[in-house]
Amino acid sequence: MENNVCVESSTRLNILLVEDDVTTQRIIARFLERVTCAIEIAGDGVEAIDKLLEKEFDLILMDIRLPNLDGFELIRHIRKQESETRKRIPIIAMTASELPEDYHRAMEAGADSYVLKPITPEIIAQILDQFVKN
């Protein structure tokens, strides 16, 4: 399944990937770059906050198990900031854990969706189709 949401858009989509695993970063970045999305990578929650202060993003793909500031806290932090700016960024929580409580915690924190790793190009294509408008 090839996704062209970024290719067909008149402007490049800015996507923030918050992921501490370098292999997962490369896999996801490679696919997003192939569909011409602009991608920024943060290796932990603190770095993600810094990147969010520097530029605007159309979508956030976020591991929930992060060093320094976990994904649950990061989602809550982002949603609190958004309550002041009134601009909501779709947040997709990612994890290798199949624990139901992780799903519930991510959704309660304010995630828009939750996907299990390993992340495939097909999953990313579905996310882009669902959460990013042309």
C-alpha cells in the first residue's frame, strides 16, 4: 500500500517522531521521507518539548516508553500547551507492549490513536490517511 498524502499535498507535512530506538527511528523516517514528509526526530520527551517550541508539526508519532520524560507525561504536557494555543496536533502513541492498561493510559493522557510495534509502512500510511488532511 503506497501512501501519497504527503506527495499530493501542496505543502510538505511536518512530522515529529519521538522514539529512543535508533533502528525504529530509521525505519519510520525512511518511509516518511519516501512519501516526502519532513521529519524531525527526538530521542526522548525532553528533546521533543524543545522541538515543539522550535516549529509546528502536523502529526506526532510517539513511543510511550521514553527516557527522561515518558510518553504519557509528554502527551499530557502537549495537550496542556494546546489548551492555551487552541491548535491540536494528532498524537499517535506507539509501543511494543500489548498491555491493555498502556492503551488506556495513552488514550486518557490525550493520544488520538495507539499502534503496536513493529511499525510497518502500511501502518504509517493508514495513520497519515486517517489523521492528516490534504
